[in-house]
Amino acid sequence: MPSAGQGIPAEAFSPGSIAPARTKDECMAGRELAAGAAAFLRFTVSGSASGK
């Protein structure tokens, strides 16, 4: 998979903190999941997470 580490521009786009991501302790609050889902929907519709 291409990544920024290979000189290819990339963005991390997910709810919650990046610190525990992909670890056995990965977790997030329900409100973070809801906010992330809303941002992803705005992004897919408008091409921007801010909805602009």
C-alpha cells in the first residue's frame, strides 16, 4: 500500500487518537466515532471534511 513514507502524499483520516491506533488497546469514545462518521460523510459528498 502506498504511504507518505514512500514519498507519496497521504493523510490519516479516522476518528479518535492516533496514539493507540492499530494496537491491542485501540479504542475511542462513541462521540468520536459519530463525529468521524459525520466528517467522512461530508468528505464523500463535498470532497472536504469541513463540508466547504
